[in-house]
Amino acid sequence: MSEASGKQLPLISIIVPVYNVSEYLRQALDSCLNQSFQNFEIICIDDCSTDGSLEILKDYAQKDSRIKVLELKENHGQGYARNYALYNVACGEYVMFLDPDDWYEPDTFEIAYNKIEKNNNDFLIFGYKIFDEATGEVSMNTKYLEPFTDVIDKPNIKLYELNKSFIIAVYMWAMIYKKDFLIKNNIKCSEDIRIGEDIEFYIRAVVNSDSVSVVDKPMYNYRIKRKSLSVDNLYSDVIKARRRAYNIILDAKNDYMADFIPYYINAHLYWYKTRLKSDNVLMHNFYNEMRKDFIKLRKNYDIESLKEYIDYKNFIYVCKNNWAKRQLKVFIQSLFNVRNSKNKTHKEITICGFKIKLKLNKT
């Protein structure tokens, strides 16, 4: 109970960083307000939105006193917004994080609270669904909880004792955390980067945890937006965040390196393959930094023992081939493909950022 007012404090604090998401914000807030569990507060931090998001927040706050709206005077990014709310505003015994373009299932709070309260965990992990806005397709991320298959019913899981590499992806939102655990261990998002700011938060939670549990049910909905902001040029933030996480793992009291390395490698390769194709300069820069990390890992660890968890073939390829050598191989392969093209008179290929049009001689 609050000594000043006698009012009961909320059991859960939901932290929502907000920046120009007016198209999605109502669905996110409604998914909280329509929960079967109602003892919570929603802390919304507006990071200088310019699209009407703040007006939506104020309208909701007028109608429901559980919604708190904070207005930042300067744009700081999601990391700062989340940290400020957690360390200066949140009153709940437990904390959850909601991205403002996503939403919860109606029983998320009830299931998450009851289980973490019963088991007395530091944090609890639950499943999530992926909504592709472009296609309307909904899919379940089955890989996320796969490493916990053998211990799914255990009330107190020790992460360092797991037999499978459990760091498949790094998110902070498909979980509920004990607030005291976060504060005691000074667990925060990175504030000096704009993307990947939650990697440090998640990894610090992992290495400091004593007990976690899992709900094998999708309770969060993650949206892939059709108009996502291009963040390709923030590749250096991604590199920085993962290197920072590596150092946290290195300094941890328990050995999580075999769990972290597969994520480190696969996440680098995924970003390189999917996010940077449109810009040869960015690909070049990212490739060089990725290669530095891979060579270091190969030198210091038995990467071959982790083959079943990583894209080992491409990992070795990157280690052995610098950018110039890779480009030469791409060029030679392109020539080979041109030679074997059927029913074509010309073929355009790109090498080192230059487009080359080749004329095919048919015999």
C-alpha cells in the first residue's frame, strides 16, 4: 500500500516507449486494457513524436488513471525511454515491456503473473506470434522456445545448466521480470545506440539470473511492418551491441559462451544477408567488421563443436575470404552463371558496386 494515499500499488508495470506510431498505438494500449488481469499500470514515454501519438496517449490517460504519460523534451531513443521509466517511474512488483506497434493476447498478464509469482523467478519467458503486415500471415516462432523442451515444466530453470544453446534471439518483450531483480543488478538498455539497444539488457538479465521459468504459449504478437524505418545505416550500432554483449558473457560468473556464440554468428550473418543488399558500401563495411569478430571467435573457441547450431559453412567462408577475395569469387561465379544462361542475349552483374552488362554469344 502507498503510505501517502493508501492506494494499492500495481502488481505489474507495462513500459511502452512511443515514437511516431499513431497507426498502431491504440491496438497496443487496448490489448493491455482488455486483459483478464487488471492490476497494472501502463507507463508510456513519448520520445518527441510528431504524428499525433502524444495526443492519443493523453486521450487514453484521461479515460484510465492506470495510464501514465511522460513527455521527453529531446529525442533520446528507446533505450533511454525504457530505462527512465523503469528506474524513475515504475511502481509494479513486476515489469513488462511492450513495443507500441505490437500487442498482447488477452490472458498474457494473468498467466505470466501467476506463474512467476508462484515460482519466485527472476524472469519468465513466453512464446510469441509473428504478424506480417504485408501479407496478413500469422506464424508461431517455434524456435524461440525449442531449447527449453526438456525443462518446460520445471518451476526453477538454471539457464547455465541447459543442454541446448538457448540464445536463439535477443528480445526483452516476450518476458515478465521481477523489478527488484532488474534494479539490484543494474540491468538497463544501452542508451548510446539506436538499434539493438535491448541486447545488453537481455544478456545482463541472463547472466545475473538464478531462476527462470517458461510458458509454452504464444502470448505476444510481434508485427513486421510494411513501412519499417530503414535502419541499414545503423549497422555499426548492431556490431557495437553484440560486441558489448560478448564482453558481458566473457565476464559472467557462469559460462554462457557456448550459448552466446551461435547467436553471435547467426545474427551477424542474418543481418548481412537480409538487411544490407541494397547498399554495396554498407555491405562492405559490415562484412569487414563481421569478419573481425569471426576470426577472433575462431581463434579463441572450438567453433566446430557448435556446427549443429550455426551456419558453419558461411562462417568459415567469411573467416577465409576478405572483401576483395569475396568479390572476386562472386564475379567468377557470375561469369560462370552467364556462360550457362539459356535463352538470354545479355546479363547484368554487379561487382564492387559497379554494374556490368555482358553480351552473350550464342552458338
